[in-house]
Amino acid sequence: MNAKYILILAIILLASSEEQSYAADEAAAPLPARETNGQQPPASAEEPQSENLPRDPFWPIDYNPIDKEIETEKDEEEEQQQVDKTEQQKDLLRRQWDEAQAKINVSGLTNMGGGKRYAIINGEMLAKDDTVTISHANAFFTWKIENIDADGVKLERLRIRVRKN
């Protein structure tokens, strides 16, 4: 039985040595030149895309990291423009809140029995946790009365609803 195993092992070794010699012959043989019609041949997969960057074997075939850096710079510029636009929108929104709040007229504060305080805002008597809504710039701005004390009324911004035309 040992002789069978030795014979099988010898056949396997012989076959693998033939494959190795065939692969070595292929590697040593020069490849035939291709016609380029005056164009520069494309870079092979093993050649680096840039002098500074070696080719990563996991990159797609036509991937160039330098192109990616250019796209990243454009993306950063677009992102900065978007941030600037967002900041402008926030500034506009703050101004609109302030303009709408300027329309709120607190004409009086009163203290009822049981320690309950009321404020007269735009002609209405309102208590803590009531809401005040003002129409301004084609929208409804709503605040919640957070506190009423001797110093005045403290409001918390709740929401803006755009008016339907």
C-alpha cells in the first residue's frame, strides 16, 4: 500500500514541476509588440499612476487617484458654497423671527389670586404656557409663553408655518 502512495506522490510532483517550468518559459518569452498608430500605449496595471503614488491592486482599472483629488477639491468648494447658503438662510430666518417678535406688544402684566400671573399681549390676556402667533412675511410665527414675572414676559420660539395662498 505504501508503494501506491509513493507512486501517486511522484506523479503529483512531476505534474507540478512541469507546470512550473511552463510558467517560467512563459514569463521569459517576450510579448509581441502591438501597433499603437502613433498613440501612447495605456499604462499597465502594475505601473504606478503617478510618480508619487504606487498602484494599489484594489483600485479599478481606470482609476486615477489624482483625478479623485481634483473631484474632492470641487466637492469641498460646493460644500462650502452650501454652508454659506445655509448660513444666509439662518440669518434671514433669525431676522424674520426678530421682525415678527417686534410686532408683539406687551401692554400690561397682572397678578391674579392664587399667584397666577397674566400678560396682556396684543390685546389678549394670556397666561404661562399659552401661545402667541404673529403673521409676518407670508408666514405665521408662534411662541410659547415660558414665564411671566415682574420683569416681563419670556417667550420661547415654537414654529413657523408658511401661509397658503
